[in-house]
Amino acid sequence: MLAGASLAFGQSKALTFTDIAKKAGISFKYNFGDFTYENILESSGSGITVFDFDNDGFMDIYMLNGTWLKGISDEEGRVFENTPNELYRNNGDGTFSEMAHKAGVDDRHWSMAAGAFDYDGDGDQDLYLLNYGPNVFYRNNGDGTFTDIASQIGLEGPARLNGWEKWSVGVALWDIDADGLADLMVGNFLAFDPQYVSPTMPTMMPHPSEYGGQASLLYRQKTDGTFEEITNQAGLYYPESKCMGLTVFDYDMDGDLDLFQGNDHQANFLFRNDGALKFTEVAMAAGVAVNDQGQVTGSMHGTIGDIDNDGLIDLLVTDLKYGALYRNRGNGLFEDITRQSGIADVFQGKGQWGAQFFDFDNDGDLDIFVANGTAEELKLQLPLLLENDGRGHFTNIGPRISPYFTEKRSGRAAAILDYDNDGDLDLMVSHIDLKATPALLQNKGNGNYWLGISLEGKFGPASAIGAIVTIKTADITQVLIHHPANSYLSWNDPRMHVGLGKFDKIDTLEIAWPQGQKETYKDITAGKYIRIIQGSGLK
């Protein structure tokens, strides 16, 4: 960040984040099936999906819930049996209305995460729900309702993996074979035996390393709209892996999309795309398999962004120790800068789950939000808001921004959205503590300029996943990746967002589409949302 481009470091204290969830009509309360916190399913948390299901220009919020399960939950928890997920429609006036049952998306499984994308190219967002148990695919009917078609198109997933109930935790999507159809990688976690008691710590929930894994699965979409599972032939079949999150981006800048998989107490995976539906696992060689002490940790999701505005996409991996921040060196290798960046000390001991790179103060560099909470016990921790000094060094400023950052919670998912379309990025955070309420943190900004961008590839919005957008304003260049699944159990506002500091105009906006085409637009006025359709120009 160069002089004159934004407020000086530290001046963002004028901003505020105010929790308005209750005021806005969001009455959701999460449950993990009963009143006690005893197993790894109960500790893993609740997801958040942001999408505009009714195409009215305002972002809606889908909240995922746990439920009572026979043989897993305590008998006293039967009051939580058949607890539904909830869908909050944005009314456009600062309030939300809950309508999951009316819309037909009040699923009663134990739900973890959901991905939103236009599967069938009809102009509205469909919803793929990832569960402990059968997955659900809700096709958007275009009239405010959805229909589950998972069994018809082959996306329920296997009933069991590695001998136990399938446990899906997330989905990554991109057009893997450049045929114009969205393909899906479903992240599966571990083989959960609810009766298992650890012989070393019988009074504590067993450690993830004491369970077997479950393979994540790649589904290729066929021309008839159904999906075929091709994990093994693509080189992605790892039956003992314990996936917590999947992130798609072109880490080596060779023109195709690669896949990072955060694993729980195993080395992470980085799958290099070698073309022709073949991938090679290169995490150790690239430097992103373990933390700076060579340890495997409870890794969550890979969060991507250019933290130092050098044009290269860096990778933050939250975990249950102190995280890992990998700086992209530009030659297919990453450098671990966790301690130099300042995040190790503030992350230490808190247990990081959902995290986001986002420019909360619109000053032209990426800051960090992290939801925290101890895993094995229900111990509450402070959430974190870390301000970037423009060179990739971070300082915790949350307590002077908002009271939310002074109250200990047990956070899990964290989604970014601009719910009121004012250009200041808001936060939606889920919690699994006994208070159980989410937070909708409304951002009241500092007057810096911004631009919002909706991208639509020539085969629809899903074909724009992985697009690289380069923004040039005076002497600042920012590089962004279009990828809404950028945090644990979370699906962000699909619109890209760039902070511009004191510049009220973008000189040049360049798009490198995933299929290799490039487009350039010039002299774009700030302070608005724009839509760009590949090959058809700016709308």
C-alpha cells in the first residue's frame, strides 16, 4: 500500500462492527443434538451459506444446524430431534424473514456446509447441502422454492465410507475439463464411531487421529446433468484422508486450477492440475503440507488472497495450534511467514476455525477475521480482527473496533457478505457455545472507496470460479481470485470486492478467465456493483 492510497495504518479505529442479528430478525439457534459436548461430531460446528436465492440483488443467508441422532446424542437431547436448517430472506430494508419450510430447504439431517451455484444454467442459484448422512441437492425452481434432486443426479454420496456413515464437510466447484459444466469435489472428514472411547483419555472425546479417514470424492458433470464419480482416475483418491476444507486456485499460475485440501492431524494436500483430468499431490514439495515446526495440526480450510499486493496469491491455513501463513514466492513454492507476519502470537492457543481475508476498511489491502474456540472441550475464546499494515504484517485491533471482539465465544463458520449493499463488508459468524446464537456484524465504514464485481463466465456463474481479476488504480495493483468457498464451512457473498482507499476510479480492470481468455476494462467509477459477463462486456 503506497502513500496517499488510503488511510494511514491504525486510523481504521473509526470503523465499527455492530452485532445486529437479533435486530435484523435472525433468530437462529444452533444445537449439537443434546446438552453436552462429548464427541467430535458435536464439536465440528455449523455452516453458513450466503447467496441471492431470489435474484433480488440482496444477499440471503442459509444457516445449517445439528440435530438429535440416535446412538450419538444423549437421550435428554430428543427435544432437538428433526431440528431444521433455516433460510433467511433479505428483505432489502435491513431485516430478514425466515422461510426455510416455505422454500423447501428445511433439511433435518445433521448439516455441515452448503455450496450455492447455478447448476443448470437457468439463471438462479441452486444449493448443494453437505451432511453427516446423505447429501441433498436443492434445485432452485425460480419461484422461491427448491426441489431435492440429489438422487436423480448422483450427488447423495455413498451411504458409508471406510465402514462408517459418510461425513461430508464441504464442496469445491470448478470446470475441471473445460466442457462448460460445473464439476464438484466433495470433502469428506472421518470414519466416526460414536461408541469408541479413547483408551488413553477415556473422559475426553477421542482425538481425530484415533479414527480412520474418509476419501474426498470428485464428481464430473455429464452432458445430461448427472454426475459420475471419477476420484481414482483423477489421482485424488486418498481413502484415509481427513478433509476439513477444499480451496480451488491456480497456485503455480500455469493457467489451470489446482486444489488445496486442509487435513485434520495429517499433512495437507496440494493437488497440482497436470491436465487431462490428472492431478499430482505436491504439498510437501510446495511447502504447504505442515506448519513451521514440521508438525501436522488440526488444519481447517485454506483461505486465499494476496496479502502484500505483489500479485501472487498467498495461503492462510487455520488450525488448532497457531495457524500457518504461506507466502507465495511465485515459482510454485511457498514460504511460511506465520511468525514474521505477527499472527502466530495472537493465534496461539485459541483454536482457529473459520477465517477470512477481507478488506474490512477498504484501504486496499487484505485484513483477517478468525472465529476461535477450543476443540476437545467447550472452552470459549476471543474472536480476532487483524489489520494489515499493507506489507503483510498483522495487528489485532478487534477490541477497539467492536464489543464483539471482547466477548469469548466458541466460533466456527465465518462468511463475508455485504448484506446492505453499502460497500462495507459485513460478517456472519456461527457459534456452537451454549448461547448458540450467530452474529451478524454490520460494518460501518470509514468513507474509503470500493468496487463490487459480479462475474459470469460464458457458461454461467460457475464457469467463472477461479478467474483472476487484476485491479490497477494509480500506483496500486491488486490481484483477486474469484472463489466464494474460502473458509471453514462457509460460502461467501459471490460478488468480488476490492477496497480502493481514496481513489474514486479504477484505471484498469483485467480478467483472466479460467478457460484462458482475457478481457480488459478501463476507467470504472468506484462506489457501485458492476456485472461482467464473459464476452459480453460490463453491465
